Amino acid sequence: MDYLLVCSNCGINYKSDYKKQICNSCNGLLAVKYKQNINNRLIKNNEIHSFWDFEELLPKSNYKHYELGNTKLIKTDEKNLYFKLEIENPTRSFKDRGSVIEVAKAVEYGYDKIACASTGNMAYSIAYYAKLYGIKSKIFISNNANKDKVKYIRETHDADITKVDGDFNMALKIAEQYAEREHAFLAGDYCYRMEGQRTIAYELARQIEDVSNIIIPVGNATLLSGVLKAEKEMFDAKIIKKMPKIIGVEAERCAPLYKAFMNSSKVIYEKPNTKADAIAVGYPTFGEQSIELLKQYKGLFVAVSDQEMIKEQNEFYNNYGLIAEMAGVAAIAAFKKLKKKLKGKSIAIISGGNI
């Protein structure tokens, strides 16, 4: 769809040919604002053939139609609980939905390299699509990142990796500086990624009716914000009768949004101390926005322990024969913690399977 980019901080509008995802005036985050409403026909179809079924609902670009998305929704052994298996994506995480959009935009804007800070999965995904599109990828990742993920990123997808003595937020600062200095497209948890990731909600609308709860692991809260955006679009278009409750899940050892939500306070940086590396983000990019949205639409945040995630990781493997990382099963742990309070059908997003 045709669109504008709007700064969420100062309100400046940019045309779609603006080549960044950060405001040139105030460094605020940009948001995609479409010039028309979503097309009901594209959502109401019952069958999903491809991620690209929803191309008309994405920022207009010259996309290559690689296979991704269209992931399974399965009924579980728990009453009223379903899993959305994002581990079926090419790099085994939901990140592919956003990466394929960001890399296409980088190519459209004439960049020959793309920079990204990551805890692991996003770097893997960006490097994967950068190689397919024929551009270079520069990755900034914490020294504490999963060694297997780093190996995949470097050896399988030819990424140039710089390890950072610090956490994700430190890596992000360095990535931003590099992108500006070296004329690289800065990818990551920004507006184009959110647009791609919101397709999870569109797929769910075709796969199942009358969903009451969607439970989402939270790192930078981009997926959570994107799903909320899509659900609001569908509600306004009368495609769904009511907004589902959106539940964001953080690790207890890195839960800045949960604490801010519960205390009605500002988000305060928290040094990550969890083994669930995919959600180990001390100051989430869309943190304040996600809290505001959840309060507006009566959602909530919950924190789960590393022990709870490890338990669900083992049960997920034993019960379904599938492998997920700790963050990937955070939504299951949250469901178990909340299930006596939840009514109706619940969807747990199984976000990643890279261990």
C-alpha cells in the first residue's frame, strides 16, 4: 500500500522515498501510516497460500517472493490453547517476517550494505535475506550471545560480525553510529519490521475465529506493537468482532516493561540477567508505546522465570517433538501462570527455535 512515514516523537511526515527509519530532525522512531484502509477481501479469505497473500497490506516495494510465513496453528493438549509455530520460518523465528521487508527496502533505496544490532535471531534473519538480495550485512552482537547463533550468522550467511562488550542496547548504539558513518541501511526493531511482523495477526484471522487472548514473547516489543496495530485495523474494518487481549511476556530477570506496567511508571533500563537471550533487552525500543497500547486495549504484561521456560522447553519437545529456545516457549509459561484467569481461546506465539 502507499504510505507515509510519521515521526512518533515530533510528528514530522516523510514520503515513502525517505531512506531511513529514524527521524532526521529529532532521531525519533518513525511509523508507517497507510493512505487507505485495509482491504477486507485480503483478510476474509479462509485459506492461506503464502506470506505474500498480504503483500497489498504491506509498504509498497519491489519484493522478491521468498517462502516464509504461512506458519501452522496447532491445537494443544491444554484446553483452549493453540500454538502459532513461528519456528517454521526459514531461519526458525518470526524475525523473517520483518527482515524480508527491511532488506527489500534497503535495496530499493540503493544501499549495498545493511547494519543491525541483535541478540541473535534478528541478526541471523537479516544476514539470511541480505545474502539472498545480494547485499552485505554488518552485525553487532553482545559477547554473551549464543555461540551457535553467532556461528550460523557468520559461516552460513557471510555476515561481518562485531562482538560488543555489553548488552543489546550497547550494540544498538554502535550499530547506529556505524550505519551513519558507513552509509549502511540501519535495520532492526523499527517501523518496516513491525509492518512485516503484523502479518501474524492476519494469518491468525484466517486460521481461527473468536480468539480471546494472544500471548507474545517481548524483547523490543515490536511484534507486540505490530500485532496490536493489525488487530485494530481488522476491528475498525469489522473483520473481527472484538479486540483480543494481548499479553506480553518478559523474563523475570529482564522485565523492564512488566515492572513499568505494574507500577504505572516510566520504563527504566534493566541489565539483562536471563538465559532467554532472544528477549534479553534491558530497554525495549517500543517499550513506552507498548505499555500505552496495552493499557488502552486492556492487555497486560507478565514475567516468567528461567526455570518455568526451561520446563516448558522440555515439555514442548517431549509432547510435540519440536525444538524451541527458551524465549520461544515464554508464551506457554505465561499461559500456565494465567490460565485460571483466561477465558476463551488463547494463542501462544512460539517465536523461535534457534538454540
